[in-house]
Amino acid sequence: RSALERFLAPEVVEMVVNNPAGVRLGGVNQKVSVMFADIRGFTTLSERMSPEKIVELLNEYFTRATDVIFDNGGTLDKYIGDAVMAVFGAPISKGNDALNCVKAAVELQRLVVEMNRDAKLRKWPQLQVGIGINTGEVTAGNIGSPRLIDYTVIGDNVNMASRLMNKGK
């Protein structure tokens, strides 16, 4: 279980442990809130920093962002380059998923302010993060192939959250 939790969100691990035979391709429609958070100007940052410093910066950001997501009842869907994708309401709804998602977004903004306070000391650049959130029906479930399954959410409401992130400051 602890090894699985290093690769999967705790709720997904719980589903696998409780019903290993139920792990198959497919999904169910459900209402969720999706959040994307992207480090702005990351390509430029990575051109100016050593690969080791970039990895150090990303690992710090991802560690702290993941804690924010989990602490607010979200599921970390995936890291996408320098962005995080989180889902609130799947695989299990907490009942106040949209509010939890917004709280996580506000905490991520505070996290960036904190990281920027330490940036000069750690020889990191100042960060800016764009966040997009959308709530609506998606298909949540196991996507992929029989050899490699990824629990995720799919649908236009996911795409809308991504588009909002790209438009946001």
C-alpha cells in the first residue's frame, strides 16, 4: 500500500486494495471540479537554469502543491511538465468539491508567495503560477491499455479547466 501511494492518489490506492479484480479499463460519469496549475514562463526558466536546479525547483513545488491538493480533499491526477492537474470529487466526492478546489487554488497562490520569499537565497527565479478551475460532468476511470492503466478524468469540462489556466494570469 505505501509503495502504491507513491504512484497513485490515496483514494485510488484504496479502490485497488479493496477490489483488485475491479481494476479494468472504463469509467463512470460524475460531477467533479478540475484544477490545472502551471508555472508561467517555465521554458525560459529552464533555459537559464541548470537541469539540476530545475529539478530541485520542480520537486519543491510539486511536493508542496501535492500536499495542498491532498489537504483539501483532492486527487492528484498527474504532473504535466511544470503543471499539476488535480481532481476534486473523483473517485470519491467529499460533498463540497468545488469549494475544496477553490481553497486549494488559493493555497497554491500563497505557496508561490512563500517560495518566492526564499527564491534569492536558494538561487531560484521568482515564480508565477496560472490556475484554471472548472466544475462539471466528466468521465472518471481507468484509461489506457491492459498493460498500463491511468486513473484520470476525461471530457470537455477537463479541457475547459485547461483552457482557463492558459488564459489566466
